[in-house]
Amino acid sequence: MNTQAIARCWSLCSFLSAAGGICSAWLTPHPVNRNWPGRHHPAGVTGPGPGPASRTAGNLSAKVILERERYPRSIVAASGGEVPQPPIPFRDETTFVLAGELPQDNSGGDDGTLPSPPLRQSTSSVDPLLSPPRPIPNPYGWMRDDSRTNEKVLDHLRAENEYGQRMTSHLQGLREELYEEFLSSIQETDYTTPALKTATDGGTSYWYYSRFEAGESYPRYCRAPQSDKDQVYPPQVNEGWDEKNVDSDGSAYFPPLLPGEEVYLDVPEMARNKSYFAVGAIAVSPNQQYVAFSLDEKGGETCQMYVKHIETGALHELVRGNVIAEEESNLLECDGSVVWNDESNALYFVTMDEAHRPEKLFKRKIFDKNGQWIDYADGQKEEADDLLLEEKDDLFNLRIYKTFGGKYLIARCSSKESSEVHYLDLRPNEDVTDAVPTHKKSTLNELHCIARRQPKVLYRVTHCHGHWLVQTNIGGLPNLSLKSCRVGEEGTEFWKDVDSNISEVPTPVFDGGHDRSLDGVTVFKPVTKQYSSPPLAYSVVTGREEGMPRVWILELTEEAADSSTLVISGCTRLEFEEDAYDVGIGGNRDPTLNYVVISYDSLVTPPSHIAVQLSNPVDLKLRRVLKEKEVPGYNKEEYACERTHVRSRDGSTDIPVSLVYHRDVLQEMGTRAIPTHLYGYGSYGASIESSFRGTRLPLLKRKVVYALAHVRGGGELGRPWYEEAKYLTKKNTFNDYVDVARWLVGSDCANGEATSDGAESTIGRGITSPDYLSCEGRSAGGLLIGASINQHPELFRAAIFGVPFVDVLCTMVDATIPLTVAEWEEWGETMRTFLVFVVFSPGIDRSWPNFPPNEEKYFDYMRSYCPMNNVKPGAVYPTCLITGGLHDPRVQYWEPAKFAAELRHQTSKDSGTVLLKMDMDSGRQLFQLSTQIVICFLPFILIQMQGIFRLRIGTNICVN
């Protein structure tokens, strides 16, 4: 984290803690809508209305009784002596989305406005469709504008931001304090661990690394030549590398980290004067002369591609044909992934469809036989690109990567529950034992399929010296198993278990059972003289066991010289002293080295990179710590962490909980409620690891306990943990989170409430109270927080929603929203698609046809937990901070905007303030970076936890 990044985040803190709202001059007044039930709206109404304006701005003002002694004076002063009011958007109770089987006369026509026949995700289900159709209330549906140009919508979002800014002026001192605190704990000038890439053509081998410099918001990507061929570990860095010098012309610079250093991608310079800038993929060509990279300058996860000559700095853009509008860019747009061919003269990339789904794999030749850049003119895209693969199923995404050894391009088509892998030989003339039939090597552009997709069968592959190591759940296994086949053997019938021959009875090490899960496999083939008959290869496997991330090192050999089966002749699980930690593969670029770099950290241990000998991983003396992250002013001994479990309300499930805290908290146990922040996610099988985050330190120093709830829906206990909170069991995610919250506040197990499983814990059960408990989740974690506070709003003092997925029903019924179709296998197993239309108030255009989940049991189940549809009328809710990005392709901006409005409309006047911060320039990335998020949220959390004042809406009285 560097100065500019902190400054950018710090400026966002202005919206984080306040109450009330505003009446903006731009608002067009509208008559009171009689459909607004039981609630007077004292401020201006924004958005489209049912009729012409008939009231003056003065008539819109409400009589607000201001109790000055109860409200922060700085807020009152900044608002001209009056309590500011939040913008109240227009609410139309007659607007809804209709989901179900449409009448026959609405089934479609020849003009293409309604698809016919209805699309279906599944043909196997016999469950009936919703008939008659069901309405989904959508009173704020007007906030959706796919073009992001509707001024009424944009004005409303700007008003939300202005409201937040005005209501946080009193936090200036706290923000400055936190800003300085963050600066003092961050080593701004730093570098990543250099990784060696050995030249395969007899050329120069290089160390690759990134450098972070004080005052810059982005890293510089650097490399330095390997000066000693026998030096396989990163060399000693130059003395004074972190001391800023001044050139003769007055410009500042930092000395090289390693001798011969060159910057091959200067991101800080590229990002100058850009409101948003993110690098997608970076790929150095096999001849190490060029670098291809992709850039996203809006935050919408759509990238443009460039190629740079490293020595000369010459930069080339990849253009596309068929430019339609004059103002439209001619740059090629893609998903950001990029792979070189082995000759370093062509690129493979993936383009997306209108729904932002990666769908087509192309190859483009970019250099001619003389090494000159091929400048394709507009309209010649067809001549420029070879289409190698097109994924036509909307449930599937297409992703590409190169195998670690560089021989194969892998194209994986996958949905949530099924996958199919294709491969392309990039070195068809290489002398290896791959058994690809001769007729299948006839063209360099022909892909081959390892096994055709099957329902409920997931698999991915790793190349291992003529074999595929297949990680798959075939056969209905709860986790992925490890199998192998020869390259060229196509079909699942060739897959054989990779057994261990260490014991007398060969047994698979990764059998796909419940006890051990498999996440990834990386294969190394060291060039070594240690053994007369070394193993065929080493496989570094990442996975999970006992709820913790693990790393295993396997020795792989062939069962026989002509065998198509691999066996494990040695297996070592890496062990560490701490009970809760995060470990995984670090930065490795060269499969021929005799060591693997792993990354390790814990809730209290800063990250480090460790080199582990492949041939002897158990010998701790042979391990080398290549680099440890420095955290200035941090003393590990002042903090403690632990892992415990909470028994869920079902009486049989133990929910893992990780806790980190300052040791001084132990002295206060039993004397007061300890402020506690509870984080959760619980979707897509993603694990929330017990890793180190410097951004938590300001909370921990202020004696706030930070808790991680590893709820079902995540992957902490393998794929079964994920499957137990999916489809018609998704509520397990929310119930687990609420049960952990109850445990933290010391609730009894009566009435299904959570209880400890009896495991001893230094800290945890009953440490806090609802007045001192805050919660947080991002994206699908925002769904978790929304459903949890709807279930028990009284449990929490403050709730943080980062780009939250909260309008589940309205989103999941609409296939036109980017990335929605692929989600059908996440939220409803047989959510078959069919016709739907949106009904608006008179004068508003109808929406286009959509394709929703339509079976009654899935619709009703989703309806029962969707946060937008389950806000409790009249209930007292915690203070809520909600963020979004105007160009976010994953969670559309209107979801957080609609949810903020719904919370203000439905909840009690005694509820906490609802704040919405919308980033108007970029999309998802700004609010997904945890460092930036926490900096933004710290004042909000601390104000709530320290009880300085209680934020309220309605009458907007702040009670001490």
C-alpha cells in the first residue's frame, strides 16, 4: 500500500458516519405518491414520477425538530444549522417484474422481441413452472440504466454521495489520525521476491520482480539478468536500493534493486491522470523480448490489449475491426487473459459476449517473418484473427492459460457444476513422450478435447511429462480426486487413480473423500544430479485438510516404462507451528528449479516467502526464507489469534471461527463488552483464510476483536461445505453467520440459538453485546449481511455492505444482466429459464424479455431470503454503510442503490443511518481491495464501536 492509494481511500472516508439527508436544488418535486404506505417523506423525491411537478421546493421541506445538544455540532454547522436529509427517491408501488409462465398470447412473435420457444437450462426436471406468473415488487426499478447516462439516475447517485460527504465532516480529525497511523505502519518502498526464469534457447535468464516506491499508487514491473548461472536463489539486493536519489535534472529516482535492472512495465507512468487504472494480465514472450499486457481503465473488467518491445519501449495496440460509431474505440476488447505462442509472434486471447461472458478464443499473428509488427487496418478483423473455439452455452465461461512448462495452451469451458478442457500443442516438434496421434498434429490451430462435458462432472488438468494429472469429482465424489492419463487419450475411461506405492497396498492419496480436498497441482521437473534415477517429476499440491489450507509435495514415477499410469513414490505434507494460518504456492516461474516457493502468513504473522527443497521437504534446515514482509511498528507478541468452533442451530454442524485480538483485551474480559467486528462471505466455495492484514491493525490497537466466520457455502472444509449451502439449503449460510454472532454476544442455545461445541477458547463466547458488534461482507458476502440483519437486526450495531448482491430475485430472473446466466447453477439447481416482462407505471417504457428461475420451490425459497424483499417494516436496523461502483459488471450499481432506498423506506425511524457511497468513475476494483475498503470503513466502525453517538434516520436525531 502506498501514499497515493491511501490518500485516495482516505478521501472517501468523508461519507462514512453521519445521519440525515439533503434537499438538493436539482431535484424536480413530485406530488406525494399515495402508494407510499405509512411513511411521510420529508425530503425531495428523485427519479421519474407519475405526474407533472405541482409543488415548490419550499413545500418539500419537512419540519424537523433538531435536538442540537444530541447531534454533532460540526454536522449541524456544515448544514447551515439544519439537520441534512438523505435523498428520497421516487417509489412506484405499481412497478414489478413478472416471473412465470406467460399467457399464450404473450409467448412471442416474429419480431424477436420475445424469444420463442422459451429457453430452458434443464430438460430433466419435471417440476411445474410458475403458473400463473408471480410479480416481484420493483418500486425502484427506474434506477436501472444500462447505458449509465440517465441524468436523473446519476443525479440521485451524486446526491447520495453528497449526503455522505456532508454527514462526515466531523470525522476529519479521526481520518487524519488514521491516515498517519497507516503511513507509519506501511513500508511504502518495497519489492516482491525475485523469481528466476531460465532461458530455454541459450539466451539470458532473468530475475522477475515488482517494485513499490513511496508516493506511487502502482508497482513497476522489473527484471534483472542472472549474473551467475549457478545462482538459483535470489541474490542479495543492492545496498541503498530504497534510498531516493536526485538526478542532475532534479528528477528523483531509486537505485536498481539488482544489477542490470530494467523496468519492462512502468505502471505508475501509464496511470498518470487516470481516474481508474488496473492491469489485467502480464505475459512476457518466450524469447523474453516483448511483454503483452491488458488494461482496464473503467473498472468494468473489460480490457484492452497492448504489446511492448522491452528494449526499445515501442508500444503497439491490438485493434479490432468493424468500428460502428465515430466515438467508439477501435481497440480490441477482451477478458484480460493473454498467452503467447512458442515462436513469440502470435497471441491467444478471449473475447466476451454482450453479457460479459468470456466466449471466444482467438489467435492473432502480430509479427511477420521479419519480426515486423503487423498493423491490421479497421474492418480487417476477420483477416487478423483465427477463431479456435467458441463456447455457445450461456452457462459456461471460457478461460485460457499455459501449462507451467509452456508446452500446451489450455482452454477450459466451465460452469458451476460441469467442465470441459481443450488443449493445443505449442511445441509439436518437442521430443517428449506425449502420445498425441500423428493425425492430431496436423495443424497448429487445432484444439483437442480431453473429455467431453458431463452433468455434475468437474475437472481440470496439469501437464506432467507426457501425462495429464486430472483433478476431478467424477463418480459423484464430494471432493476432487487425483487421476492421470496419457496425453492424447481422450475420454474419462482412460482416467486412472494416482495411487501411492509407499505402503504394501496401493491407495490413492487424493481419493475425493470428505477428509481431504484438492485445489491445485503444479508440476516441477528439476534439472538435478542428486539422484542416479530421479523421480519423473515432483507435484506440489494445494488443498485443505482439517479445515486448514495445506501443501503436499509428491514424488511421481511411472508404474512401468510403457505405463499410462502415474504412481506416488513419496508424499510429504508441509507442517507449521501455528494452529491457524494461510499457506499456498508463491511466485514460481521456472519448473526446472529444485525448489518451490511457498507463501505463508497467519492472522498475526506477516507474509513470508519460503523456498522448500523438492527432494527433501521435511528438512527444516534446507528451507530458506527468501523474504519477509516488514510492517513498521508491528510487534507480533502484542497480538494473539486462535481457531475455535461454534455449534450451529441444527445441533450437528461445527462452524469454524477465527479470532485475532490485542492481548490487552484479555485483561478486560468480563468487565465490559468488547467491540467486535465479524466478517463473512460463504458463497461459491471460496475460503476466507486466516491471513495477515495490516489494515486490521488500527482496529486491533483500539482493542477491537476481529472475527472471521467460516460459514457454509465457503470452501474451508472442502466442496461438501460449499454444497451444504447451495440451492435449497442456501439459508445455512445465513443461519451459520447469525449463530456465530449469537455466540459472540453470549446467547443461549435455547430456541435453536448457537452454542459452543465445548472447545476451549481464550476469547470468543459472550465477549461482546449487540451494541458493540459490527458485521461486514462484500459482493455475495453482502447478500450474507443483508439476509442476516433481516433475520436478526437487533444483533448488530453497524453493518458494512461492499458492492452487495442484495436484489437476488430481480437479478436472477434477468438473463440480460452480465454474468447472471452462469449464476443459475449457484442459486437454483433447476432454475430453468422462460419468459418474463416488466410492468411499469404509465408512460414508462417496458423492459425487454427476461429469463428467470421459474419453478415454484426455487422461486419461493429465493424469495424467502432475498435481502431486498425481506426488509422488516418498522423494525430497528443497525447503521448501514453500502458501497457500489457505477461500472461494476458483477453487481450492478442499482442493487446497492435500491437497497439503500428500501432500508430507509421500510425500517423504523429509530434505525441507524443508511449511507450509500457510489464510485462514479470506476467499477468493482476500488471497493474490492481490502486495504482500501478498511481505510474507508475504519471511521465508520470506530465511531459505532466506541459509542460516540448513535446515528439515526427518520427524525434524524443522534442520541448519545
